[in-house]
Amino acid sequence: MSRIQLKTPEQIIAMRQAGLVVQQGLAEMSAAVAPGVTTAEIDAVGRAVLAEAGAKSSFFGYGAEWGITPYPGVACISPNEVVVHGIPDGRVLADGDIVSIDFGAILGGWHGDAARTVAVGSTVSAETAELIAVTRKAAWTGIAALWSAAQVSDVSNAIQRYVEKQPRRYGIVRGYTGHGIGTEMHMSPDIPNHGRPGRGPRVLPGMVVCIEPMLTLGKQETVELDDDWTVVTRDSSPAAHWENTVAVLEDGLWVLTEPDGGAAELAARGVPLAGIAS
Ligand code: MF3
Ligand code: CO
């Protein structure tokens, strides 16, 4: 198991700059989502944001070193039954679809990584809109738990408990997890979205992690397509994904990929915002 990269407050301030590029990209890509738009057109919006910011993509070319198809986009655009890692292409979004947008940026050598799921048009079903809302709140529940967590799996357990107390059953995807982030996009530790508390590495100031639950309206099982990337639900049920990059400081948290640093959602959950965030 590789060691966890702990960052100084100065390094976390540098990571915030990457996080802001990511949130800008997600905001612009989300605004571009509409019926009739292709997933490749959304990726192009992300590409322009990176160019404008002088940032590099965390995703483009990823995987080349393990001999799989290098990732060809700057964002993962995952409609409906696609859980994660949807390759941007000519797929046309339709009214009533949902789409997850996952985006990463490298600035000054530091990575940021976040994802949002949005409705396409105005006819998304109430059940599917609720899937998005629960996935978003599961992510914030995990972030809040990071503050009180002694160990990493306390976050996992908080996410699972939040999802399982909903009036409806959701599939919690097991095959993909949150992760540490810093000078690389995927670093130690992994952060599963389910599990018993009291396991895994200790949560310490200087940790920066991505918390990213993936939920489905059906079963939890997923299948990877033979393009090496696209992950779909085995039962073709719709899936949602919500992710933020979060830093742990001595005096609070800082959500690096949110415009307000997480201030509003953290306050609503009684979690302090780190002093360097304001
Ligand atoms: N952002 C994804 C994650 O949250 C990974 C993207 S895969 C890539 O872990 F190939 F596109 F980089
Ligand atoms: Co991630």
C-alpha cells in the first residue's frame, strides 16, 4: 500500500487553483447540456476552459501506461445507464435523459477532479430527479463525515447509511471508489462508498481526497464495455455520480471544487470551513 501524500496549507492553496478550473469547467459544461447536444460538444466546452485557464487535462491520455486505450476526452460524459467513464462522442442527449459530467484539471502540477449529474431538458421523471438529489446529498454526507472521521471507512459507512435510510432502494456501485488526489489524479487511499466503520488509514490534516458516490435506480452491478472505458449498469438502470475534491485542514474542511469552498453545505451540516478558505 502506497503512502498518503499529506499537503501543507500552501500546497492546498495551490490545489484550490486547480479546483477552481474544474468547477468552472463543470459549470460551463452543465450550462451547455440541452436536448440535441452531443457528448462530444460538451467535452469541447471543457477543453476550451482548460485552454483559457492554461491548465492541462487530468483525463486526456490517461491509461496509456497500462496498455489500455488512452482516454480520448478531457471529460467523462455519462448519460442514463452509463455510470462513469463515458467517452464523449456523437451520442445526442434527449429531453428526459440525465447525464453525468466528470472533469479534471492540472494546474501548477496539482490535480482537481469533480463530477456533477444534471437533467437534460424538462421531462426527467420524479424518480430520476430524486436519484440525482440523493447522490448529491450522499456525496455531501460523505464530505461532512470526513470531518468527524477517525478512519477513512467512517466516510464510506456514512455514505452507505445515508443511502440505505432512503424510502426507496438505490444500488450503491461497488466497483469504483473515491481516492486521494494531489500530484497525481488517483492516489492512496481509496474511499469506497460502502463498508464498516473503523477501517482503513487515519484521517489527518493535509489529506486531500475525492469523495464520489455512484448510485443507480436498479442494482449495483456494472459492466465495462469493450472500448476499455464505458461503464454501464448491468440492468441498464439510470445512474448518477457526484464528486468533489476535499482538503482536510487543522481547523476545518475546504471543498476545493466548489465556488464557495463548501461554505454553505458544510455550515448546514455543522462542519467548520477551514480558515484558509476565507
Ligand atoms: N474522474 C474519474 C474519477 O473520479 C476518473 C476519470 S478516468 C479518466 O476517478 F480516464 F478519464 F481519467
Ligand atoms: Co475521482
